[in-house]
Amino acid sequence: MLTPDDVERYRETGYLVVADVLERETLAELKRVTDEIVAGAAGITEHTDVLDLEPTHTPAEPRVRRIKRPHLAHPFFRDLAGHAGIMAVLEPLIGPDIRLRAGGKVNMKSPGYGAPVEWHQDWAFYPHTNADVLAVGILLDDMTADNGPVMFLPGSHRGDVYDHHSYDHDGASPLGAFCGAINLDKHPIDLSSACEVYGTAGSITVHDARLVHGSAMNRSDAPRRILFYEYAAADAWPLAGVESMRDFEEFNGRIVHGEPTLEPRVEPVPVRMPLPIAKFQGSIYENQRTLDTSFFNHDPDRRDAPMMNEEVSR
Ligand SMILES: O=C(O)CCC(=O)C(=O)O
């Protein structure tokens, strides 16, 4: 259960870490199911609907970057999305009626090469009719200073929605194309107060969909796997084109707590649509390939170099 101070801190900073939310057996099962799905990467050459691969993946030496839409990949993940401990944390933040988003992922961040994620706001991918939208990160491993912890920029959820478009690749329209990462050339945001977040396996992070966040490559010997579920208040509806509602049964089938509604709550939230769609599809890592200037070092062969590329570190 969150205290009123926890809720206040969440409203102020845009994120929280809650320790030991998963029971020991649930965490063990989460790791087992994750390993089982990742084992499916042996022998494959291309990304699939379930697995997103590191650029250095080979069929003989499989390297998985992400399990996509885990709630569709295994019934365990669908059940875990409604975990009573997670719901107890979310209810004071976004109310009792809660829908799981159609996305979600397990970001694998394997030892030695697990990929960075460039700075972004989830809201840029999926704006809704109101701001009661957030993501929960369930730690499969201890997250430490060494294994590519998530970094959050406190308070940034109350500011602008930044440009997540790139402009200089072949065939880009005058509006550019969505690239899933903040254009730091256009918005030289002060990232010096960004906080690395640590926690033990079985703990959860919670962050507001508008919070600026990212993470560096995992250069350590320890894995850093996080299962991210994205949730919205049942009356926060995805804006047209962001998520299909044509299969309304499926849409409402993702209510994990409380009741669905036919009356979206519409509030004056800032919106930039993630359109035209990103040139590379399938995952945030693919979307971010067309970012004009990357912030993080993406080269596992240079893992002793600074984690932020020198020419852009500010
Ligand atoms: O895995 C991480 O470090 C951050 C992930 C993230 O923000 C995302 O995949 O949207």
C-alpha cells in the first residue's frame, strides 16, 4: 500500500519505486516463463511478433533484446498484469478502474551488450484523452548502478511533450517521421538531474507516461531484465490511430481491475501524434534507429567508452 506521502512524491517527481511487490514464487515463475520464451530465439534470423533481437544476434548465438506484448505471449503474463499487489499500488494513482495497454514488453538488457534506450516519453507513443496513464516496471533482476538502470528526469511529466521525430532520412515528409526518441538538437533539455533508479528483483518502478526517461547499455556481467506493463485509467482512451478499438471485446478484455466505460474523460492534455509512423517498426529500438543524434553509446565493442557519446553529452 502507498502512503499519502508516496502518492504526493509520485505527483511531484513522476515516479516511484516500491520494494518487494512480487512474492518469491511469482518471481521464480516469471523468470522461468521468460527463459522459456527467450529459448525460442535459437535458430531464428529475424525479429518475430514475440521476439526483438539485438543487432549482434545470430541463430547460433541468440541475443534477445525484448519480448513484445508479453500478455499475448503466455497466459502467465496476462494473469500477472492484474496482480493484487500491483493493483493496490496503482489504485491511489489512477483510480480503481484500470486497463492494460495493448503493448508492454520485457526489456532484456543482457550482460555486456544489452541495448540502451534513448530518452523519450511514453506519451509520445500513445497519447490518451487524459493524463492517467503510467507504466510499471517489474524487476526480474536486481537493478544497480552497473547494469544499465532506468534513468528518470524528475518533474518532467509536468512539462512539455517533446518532438520525437527525425527529419533527415530518405523519404521523410516535411513533418519528419516518428522516431520514438526526443530530438535533443531541437530540445536541449537539461538532463543533469536525471536519477538512476535501483531496486531488488521483485520490486517495481512506476512512472508517469509523460516522464522523460532512458537508459544506457548494460556493460556489467549481470543481467538487467524488466517487465514493463503499461496501464491507463479505464476512462483514459487512446487517441485515434494509436491503438485499435475495433475489437471492443478485446479492448475491454484488458480491464485488469474495476469496470470499463463508454464515456472517456477528455481533458486538455498536450498531444503530438506519433505520425507519420516510424521508418523502422517492431520495437522502440527499431523506431529509434532514425534518431538524428544519439545520446547513448550503442557499440558493445566500445563498452569501456563513456556510456554517453562525447559529442552529444551535455
Ligand atoms: O528498459 C529500459 O531501460 C527503458 C525502457 C523503456 O523506457 C521503453 O522500452 O519504453
